[in-house]
Amino acid sequence: MQPTEQQNWFANRKWGVFCHYLSAVQNAGGNYHNTRGYATGWDECVNELDVELLARQLAQANAGYLVFTLMQGTRYLCAPNETYRRYTGFAPGEGDSTRDLIADLIRALDKYDIPLFLYYTGDGPHKDPKAMLGLYGAEVDIAAGKAPVTDDFIEKWAEVMKEYALRYGNKIAGWWLDGAYPALGYTPERVKPFADAAKAGNPDTLFAANWYGCFKTGHEVQVPGLNRPVIMGDFYHEIAPPTPYCDYTAGEVVSLDVYPEAQLVDGAQAHILSFLGIPNHPIEVYDGWGARGCKYSIEYLMKYIKQVNTCGGVVSLDVCLYRDGRIDPDQLRVLKMLAGLRRAPGV
């Protein structure tokens, strides 16, 4: 099997940046991502993200693309969505923001030829009872395993995604669907409605479903010295297999020590995603998402990305993003050192 034109395009991007911008992160009181130091309304938070600042930082690092979160877990989406309001009963700004942050990001990134990928989840706004009541038709918490996803929920939630895909069209280079796990009732066929929704606005958009997450099996253990249990288990040190509807692998791993054997993995472009951030506790190896600092030396990171690129793969690096659009300074310094990886010899 030969790579498609879009898969080759993605491979040639070499590496890019992934970041979370969420109510539970940048708008959480006491969270260092929230430079205000206290929570505000979600609309106010979204309005404070300086897309021009974020785009300039990515351009300074010569990043190949940006993966940005539309939502995760809570009721809050960072762009208006009429379909979402119709199903949930939320007023404008109550769940979806009134600012179209994605449209603003697209305009800012376009100046530097930085394509945008969007992050979305298969488990929906599962932490919000009202949102799930409207989308699911019952009071459930699918994240807690109390009820598997239903075809009706998938149809509605994919319709919300489709509204975004149609709005932004070919300005969205790809989608990364999280939380589409077998434990929640997902099968490859149940992933297909999201792949179809993603391509409704752009048939060439790339799609990946994080069907397996970053570990195969796990259980919680109370560790002395910590006031919360930690996950112990069989964490992936390999690229999880894609579904038949994936154009690239989700590639979630907890450590950058995974290498593809070829550009394609079961027909999907080889892609690896992990975080630069340093977990609060060494035993919580999975807890560096969106965290500050860099747990790798620049020498290792450069060699790693070069090797993955040589094997035909592409690497996404998760960083700490502050409320106003600043990337953690330590991480930005590292990203700038990677700029040359995407420059042609002699440029």
C-alpha cells in the first residue's frame, strides 16, 4: 500500500504542537495555567486567548502544525455551535463560547502556513449532567462506565462535530478523536460516524481515533506519600493499531521511546503524540499533559524526532499553554531549538 497525497503531506510536516485550552485548565482557580488566579465565565476566558501571540510563538519554532482542543469532558466548547445548543438547551455562551476561537486561530495561523488540527472526544461532555441528558436522553456518566455509548448519542454528538467541519471546511487539516474506547462501547464501526463528520467539510482532512488510549490494562494503587491513587498498568510503548477509518495513528504514548517500522501502520500514517511536561510526581508517568518544563534533553528530543522522521513518521509535542496564549517559556525555548528540523539544507 502506498501513502496518499495527504499522508505524505503530513509526514513532510515532521513535527507539530499539541495544546489543551479548556475550562478545567485555563479557567480553573488556583491552576497555574490560569494567569488570572481565579475562575471567570468561560466566555471571558476564551476572549482572553491572544491567537496572534500563540501563532507568533509557533512560527518562531517553525512548528509544522497545531492541534487544538475544541472541548474535553465538560460542557464548554470554544466556538459557537447551534446543534449543540439545540440538543442541550444551553443558551449562547452557556456551553459553547460566543467567540469563534477556532475561526480566529485559523486566521492567525494562516499568516505563517501553520495548519490547524482539531481535538474532539468520543465520550462527549460526560462531566455535565445537563449536557449528557440532552445528548444521551438519560442521566449517565459514561466515563465512570455506568452506561456504554449508544448509537443515538453517537449520532447526535457526531452531528455537533459535523457543524464545525462544515463551517471551517478545508481550513481544518485534520481531526484527533479522543475517548473512543472499547470500554465505553466503541467499535471501529462506531468510530465511522465521526470520520464521516470530519470529512463532511473537507474530504481530504486527516482523521485519527484514539481507540485504545495510552495503556492496555491498568488499576489504581494508593501509594504512600500521595493523597490520591495512581494508575499502575501496562502502558503502551508501541503505536496502537488504528481503526480502518483512521488516516493517521492517534499515537498516544507516555514516553518518547516509540518508533514506527514504516511510514504506514495498517494503512495509517505513522504519528506519535506525547507531552514535554514534567509530571508532578515521577510515579505518575502519564500526568505530564499540559504540564510545565521539559522532561527530555534537547539533544535527545532532536535525535528522537529525526529518527521518527527518517522512519516516515511525524511527532506531536504537547505543551503547557497559559490562559492568555503564552507557551511555557522553558518549553518555547526547546521548541525554537527544533526549528531547524523542518528547514531544508542550506536554508
